[in-house]
Amino acid sequence: MDFNEYQKKTRETAEYGGGYGLGIMALVYTVLGLNGEAGEVAEILKKEIRKGNVTLSIDAKARILDELGDVLWYLASICHELGVELNWVAGQNLDKLQERKRVGQIKDHN
């Protein structure tokens, strides 16, 4: 499945509630959702650190991967609300990073 196909399928489960199906409030809702899900990823890592773990437990990794699915859902939904395809955003990002590498802002670590 590619990003655009995934993005289309997210519409089947996009239920924002509160009448936020249209306009800027839908964008606000999805951006806040992305922030919340990214925060959950950070929270899992914070708890691993608090436990004194120096490696990621199998359970923590599974929970992070689960939350990353939610991050991806919100990212796809934000793209939908902005009227762009997720494949386009991914391509633009790679182009930007390649240009940064070309001008020496990103160093090769191989």
C-alpha cells in the first residue's frame, strides 16, 4: 500500500465529532490529534528511561509502533484537510533533505 492509498482509506474512519467536519476546525482537530499521538510516543520512551532501561523493551517497542500508526493516521488526515496527497508531502520532504545534503547541511554518516 502506498501513502495515497492509505490516505484515502483513512477517510473511512475519520470522525472528528463536534461538527468539525469542515473548515479550519477540522485542520485544528487533526493537528492537535497528531501532537497528542506524538506525545504518547514520547511518554512511552520517558517511562522506559524512568525505569532505568538502557534498551527498549519489546513491549515498549510494540506500543511505540502502535502509536506511530496513529501518528500516520493524523498526518494523512492533515494532508487531506490541506488538500494534498501524502505521497506529495513525502516527495517534497525527500527533495528538501537531498538539497540540504547537497549544500553540506546534512553530512553523510556511512
